[in-house]
Amino acid sequence: MLLAVEVYPKKSKMKMFRSLLFHLLLYCATQTLGVKIQSVPGFDSEGVILTELDKSVSLLCQPDGGHETQADEELVWLRNDAVVSLMEENKKGRSSVCVTPVVLEDNGATFTCHLRKNDSVKASVTLNVLYPPQISGSEEVTVEQEAVLTLQCDIRANPPVSSMSWTRNGSAIDLQAGGFTVTNDGYTSQLIAKKVDKSLHEGTYQCTAEYQGHGEHKQFHVTVTERTMKFPLMPMIAGLVVVVLTTFLAVISRWDKIKKCCK
């Protein structure tokens, strides 16, 4: 019985020690630093910031964990996988990045902020840049008879264009009658005629992209000229050089006979 009286207090102390250790670790875990990002404009639940071309996006990152020493935490920004260059005074405690003006290449870009001492402690946001298809104005195009005519419109847009059409002199193009082909890869739309005929292909063309309920368009004024004869200049020069060298070598090889004839 005396043994039992000695053992139980030791077990009780061990349990108490384990309990204190557990609560200490739990407390430390709840105090572990994280990082948080704030932005203008704000982001949605998936960390996506909706913006437009030529606008500005402001990002602010700071430690988030309640530590008094968080002002000394150094922060690092990445744009996709590339480190963003920061001023020294813009690294500790809180760090800001400004994207201005927003350009096409910013669409889909992910900005990540992490602690320098632990890059697994991080937060990220992604830019979703809205922009219309980049087609506007007019273009003068001159092409020769029987040559290839290629007209191209840049139809990249976010969200994507809903439809794309081509007209000639205000009417829908008859692809078969004009020998046209149309290609569309989501980035550009091309109208191609492989053998130009003045009566079929001269005129004013227009590409129209439907974007968010309205049309963006661009015009092409196509002029067809008579075919000109083009001389292959380089082959002609090469042939002339061969003739001159052949003549020169022939003269050298018969030089003795030529001298005798001249006496």
C-alpha cells in the first residue's frame, strides 16, 4: 500500500506536466505569425481582384499574428515567380505594391507576399483584368492581282468576344464565291484570299467583334493593282558573276596564244 501511495502522485505530476506542455504548445501555435493582404479594389473569396486596363491596383501586406515583434518582420513580394524590387523602408512590418497603370500583361498575374525568414507563411491575390478587343480605326491595304490578301484583327478580350464577323462593302462575305478562308484562334481573326482578283476582292472590308452586347470594329480599304514583273535580282547578279569569271579564266588560259596573234 505504501508503494501505491508513492506512485500515484508521480503519475499525477506527469499528467499535469503533459497538460501544461500541451497548452503551452497550443498557445504558441495560436500566436504563430501569418501574413495578410489588403487591396484597393478589394478581392473576392478566392483572392481575385477585378480591374480594368489603365486603372490602378494597390496592395498592402503585413504580418498577422499579434506579436509585438511583427514590426521587425521582413516581407518579400513576388509577381508570379519573380521577386518584386522594393525600397528598404518598404520591407519591414508592412509592405505595399502599386500596379499602375494596369496593362494586358497583368491579366492573370499572381502577387504573393511572404515572410523572408519563412516563405511558407504567405498570402496571394490574382488580377483579373477586363479589356475589350483591340480593334479600331482603319487601314489602307494595297495588293497586286493574283497575290495573297491577308486581313487580320486582334480579337483578344476578357471576357472573350461572343462572335466575330467579316463584311465587304457593307455585305456579308460569300466565302466560296470570293475564294476566302477565315481563321480564328481566339487571339486573332484572319480573312485570307489566296489569289486576288480586282472585281472580287477590291473594296472596303470590316471585321466586327461582339463584346458585352456591343460591336467593336475595324475597317480595311483594299486596293488591287496590276501585277508587276519582278526580276530575280540576286540570281541575275550571280549568273553575271559566273559569266565574267568564266570569260576571265578562259582569257588567262589562252593568254600565250593571244599574245602571238597580236604580234
